[in-house]
Amino acid sequence: MTEHPDLAAALAALPVDLPVDLPPGRLVAEDDGRQPLLWISDDPAPAGLWRQLHRAHPRTGLWPLLLSPLDRTGDDYRPWLSGELYPADAAEPSLYDPQALLRRWWKQVDEDEDEDGDASEDASEDAGILDEALAPYGRTWPGPAPAATVPDGAAGTEARELAEVLGSLKDVRLGLVRAGSGAEALTVCGWGGPANHADTGRIAAVLADWERRFGAQVVEVGFDTLELSVPVPPATLAEALPLAAEHTAFCPDLVFQGTGTLTAYAEQLVGAHQWSFWWD
């Protein structure tokens, strides 16, 4: 990755009509310097700027992201300024059926847990432990969670509110990516956070589906983390359980290195307007 040598000229070359002046920042481009991947501010995002840029996205085509680093004490702000963005490695999201991906990943959870277990242990005991962790579904994929009814404008409003909260709590920079959505922005800029689980194109396919079904939008991105806004969260445990299964297939660490059981994770989703994901 290279930093574009002339930020002003680079921004002028992009056909955008920004509603506000940007703070000091830089364009990060591919190694040949000709294809900008994203713009990133030099300092933490000013209050309210994400909100203004998000509202203007239909006109500018630039999706705002809050960008956090792997290590806040380092100078390279990984992965955003450290050369760890790989747009060529991301598959095209439209090539994938999101539900087929989730179903496959759910099956892989079963396989991964069996593989990680002690071969000397009784296989039926291992299966019982996995069934308990994934109750009430066990190792049988339950299918997609029902779509939510999202009022007009609610998804954008919730995304802007979450950005205000996260921006006030964390030392995060502002990013801009030429993309139609937050899901698409991840592939365009070459983010590789879930590389140990799936490539970003497949991850983005599921995120785009969640935006269609639940109004969930990508707000903050870290080295291997994601924060999504959710305008209409599940109101009961029964509503949350199939959604928790989708999340577990998408990011198994939530249960197997987090809550310990699918049900415990589902309880956290009830009434929650923020979904958080992380991958080892």
C-alpha cells in the first residue's frame, strides 16, 4: 500500500460533492499508487462528521467508516496504514448465496470442534458437549432467522446514532470508501479481518444480506473486528435464537471463545442495537 502523494489533487480527481470540509488526512492506495482504496483522517474523527457524511452518501458515493487499529500504541495504525489491505484477495460478494454460506459455516463449526478435541476422548461425549453448546439446535442448521420489519429511515438513523456513541468512546479515525454500502466498502478497501474464518467477499455477502433483512449497517471496523448498528433488534429470546445461530456460523468465536453457549449469546441479542464481531 502507498499513501497518495497529493491528497488535495487526489480528492479533486474523484467525482464527489462533499457536504463538509474534511480534516487533515490521506488517501491510501494500492502499491502502484493509482487506485485509492480509502481516505483516512490523520486524527480522531471530529464529532458529528460521520453523521454528515453518512447522510450525504447517496450523493457522494463515499461510505464513512470509523477505523480502529490493532494496537493504539503503534505508529502504523494497523491495518489501515501498514500495507495490510488486500483488495485483490476478496471474492465478489454477489457470487455467493448468503444462506448457503451460513449453512456451510455451521457445518464447519461441528467439524472444527471435533478436530480440536482430544482424539482419546469418546466421540459421543464430544458430540454431546457440542450439542449442549449449540442448544436448542445442536448440530442441525436451523435455517435463516425471519427478517425484521424496518421502518423507512430507521437503519440510517440507528447507524448514525451508534457512530456518535462509538466516536465519543474510542480513539477512532474517520475513513471514506467509494462503495454502495458498508459491506461493499470492506471488499473495496481490502480489509482482511476474518481471514482465518473466511475471505472478505463471503463475509460481505452475509453482511449485505443482514442489511436487507435487518437493516444492519457497518459502522466501525478494526484489524479483526466489526461493529454493526441494528435498528430493530429481537424482542424475545425466541426471536433471538435463530439470529444467534447465524451469528455463530458467521463468527464462531462469539460462542466458543465467548459466552460458551448459543443460548447465552442469544440472550445478549435481545434488545441490542449493536452487533459486535471478532475473529482470532
